[in-house]
Amino acid sequence: MEPTVVDHSSMWSLVSNASVVVQLVMLTLVAASVTSWVMIFQRSNLLRAGRRALESFEERFWSGIDLSKLYRQAGSNPDPDSGVEQIFRAGFKEFSRLRQQPGVDPEAVMEGVARAMRVAISREEEKLEQSLPFLATVGSVSPYIGLFGTVWGIMNSFRGLATAQQATLATVAPGIAEALIATAIGLFAAIPAVIAYNRFAATSETLIGRYYTFADEFQAILHRKVHTSEE
């Protein structure tokens, strides 16, 4: 009867024959990779929708439409993906509320508008930056977790080599190959996360910058409007 030979040639056999610690490391990295890819697709869709909504709203805003009419349209059919629409609604709502109060100084009105839009921009900024800390963590930590699994696996391989009667490359090679898979999985998890983090951070910064620009321009329009009505 021939002895059973363990096949170390396939990737699955290397993973299944790895030590428990190395398998846990691999499982952790795979889970982190899957989660990061889910977040990458979600963030991509959110940012793409945010850019489209910004361009669409700015086109309507600068078309010469009456601001009260635009505010009613935005309120009756709000777009949750449009950050600039939320900023506009917050600013115009505060503007209308303060204007209805008798004896309110125009500068106090503008201060209230600026404060309301700053709060709205901060909320949009938090929304855009969701998931970025997780992607940054996966990108920076995954290679070290994979390296830990590799070191642990190689250490076990050499411990087994010390007790073997005949020390050959064939004896230690499968264990080292199993351990190196952990590093490969760590890089597989880290590289997309780093690329996505850099891309999303740059896109979010661009959107937030455009939000601030819109808020300044909208504030200037309201400033002229409130001072013209006082004359």
C-alpha cells in the first residue's frame, strides 16, 4: 500500500495545510479585502452621483431661476446625493427665516446664513469622508498583518525542520510557500485600499472646495439681495 502524499502544488492545498495562526491571518485579510472592495464600490457610486448632482444643480442655479422657486423645487423633490442642494436649502431657509423677523440687522441675517451653510458643508464633508479611515487602515496595516503570518509560518517550518531526520529543501519549501501566501494576500488587500483612499480623498477635497465656492457665491447674492431691499 502506497503512503498518502499531500499535494502542495495547488494554492488551496497550501492554504488548507497552513497552521491555524496563518489561516486566521489569511481569513482576516480576506475579510478586510472584501469589506474594502464593498466600500470602494459604494464610495465610487456616491462620489459619481455627487459630481453629477453638483453640476446639475449649479446649471439650474445659474440659469436665472428665482431663488424662491428653486428652493420650493428642491424641497418638494430633494436629492439626497446633492450636497450643494442641501447647502442651498440650509442657507436660503435661514435667510428667509431671519428676513421675516422684524428689526433684524442685515449683517445678522448674513451671519446666520453663513453659519447655516457652514453646518451643512460640515455634514456633507462627514458624508464624503465616511469609509476613508477604514481604507487607510487596511492600506497601511494589511502588509504588516500578512508579514506576521509569513514570519509565523516560516518559524514553524524551521521548527519542523529541526526535528526532521533528513533536512532537505522539499521538507521546508511547502511551509515557506504557505507562509508567503499571507504576505501576498496582505498586499492584495492593501494595494487597492491605498489607491482608492488617495483617489477618494482627492475627489472629496475637490467637491468640498466647490461647495465652499458655491456657498461664497450664494452668500454674495443674498448679501446684495438683503441690502437692496433695505434701501
